[in-house]
Amino acid sequence: MRITFIGGGNMASALIGGMLKRGAIAADIAVVELQADGRDRLAREFGVRAVEALDASAAGCDLLVLAVKPQQMREVCASIAPLIDGQTVLSIAAGLRASDIGRWLGGRARMVRAMPNTPALIGRGVTGLYADASVGDAERARAEELLSAVGRTVWVDDEKLIDAVTAVSGSGPAYVFYFIEAMMRGGEALGLNADQARELAIATFTGASALAAQSPESPATLRERVTSKGGTTEAALKSMNADAVGDAIVRALAAAAARGAELGDQLGAA
């Protein structure tokens, strides 16, 4: 599979590295990167072809990946539209809808939209994917092959659900870090030093997440198994429930999803 990336930042680098580890050939990968030092890094680190602008060779790919910031997307699409002629185009830009990107590309692309998250940088990500009606099974398989190189994939049938994906998993690592920070502060307040609190909080989070992933039981059942009546865990959970922590998290996800839809309206206008 020949892949061309528009933008050579962290996520593009993670995807390239993941594909190469799976046996992809560096000669089949091209990256369009405006910064000279970025092009040098990509060529040196991965052995891929790194160019300043999309040319006919790079455009003649099986999958064109738009890995630029949402605010740059319209300008980037205008610059590459003359070379688009039926390629499958995958966007990993937050907020921007496939129909708007496709319109900016002159209506000549088969559009896939993806929302990866930052654990992809270590091969532990999860990505939500949506394909428009023009994308066939072969094109979907190519998109999944790329994103599964850095973690798990989940397809949705309604593009509106990408906003939900963004709220849960796209922004989700920040919530996890936020909770870890709070656990660390709590540990230090109870007398642990910073290093001890950090190690205990992170190891607890990664261990509990791994247990939840491997167990056939629901997170609710696993939580109940840890919670002895009248014990320390029950005391902590009662405090959280009194502060409506669970409801606050649900509201936070709704706010993230609403902001994703709002960004789609704003960035895709005109």
C-alpha cells in the first residue's frame, strides 16, 4: 500500500513508525512537510521520501492522509485539490467533517475521517473511524490497516458519532492524566513524597485498566469486588458520589462532544 502524509508531525510519525514495524516498505511512504528540519528528520528516522509540496508521484498513492491542524486544512486542501482524482483521503483533523474536506478537495476524493488519540505515540492508541458512502471495503481496509498499526480501531456508521468518539477517547487521555494528577496530590497531602505518589497513582491506573481490558466482567462488577462494606474504598466512593463526580464526568464528555460539533460548524463554514 502506497501512503502519502500531508504533514509530518507527531501523529504522522507514530503512524509511519507503526506501519514500518508491521513490515511496510519505506519506499512506499511519502510525507509532505513544509519545514526543512522536519523533512530531514523524517528521512533520517524512517527512510521515507519527504518533500516540500505534493507532486504527481506522491499524489499517486492508495491512501492520502491529511495530518495537519484543523485551522490549516482549507488552505492545504486548496493547494492539493488539482492533484486529487479519486484517491481515498483520510483526515485525522479534529472537528472537520468529511463532507467539508471533500468539498474543499473539489468533490473528487473518497473520504474517511479518523479520530486517534495520543497513546498511539506508543502503539497503545484507539481510533474511531467513519467512511462516507463512496468508500468501498478495500478502501476501508486500507484505512484500518494504517490506524491499527498504532492501536485498536472502532468504526461508526454515523459521522455525528465521531464527536462522541472525540469526547470519550480523543480527549480521554487528558481526563486520565487529570485523575492521576489528583491522585498524586491526594497522596502527597497524606504524607507520601512526589515520586512515591506518582509511581503509586500511575501503576494503579495502568494495572486497573489492564485488568478491566482482560476481565470478562464489567467495570461495575470489578469496582464492587474492590469495595468492601464499611471499608476504605467504600468511604472514598461515598465521598465521590456525594460530590457527583460520576455525573460531572458525563457532563464533561457532553461538553467535549458539543464543542466538537461547534468546531465542525465553524471550521467547515463557507
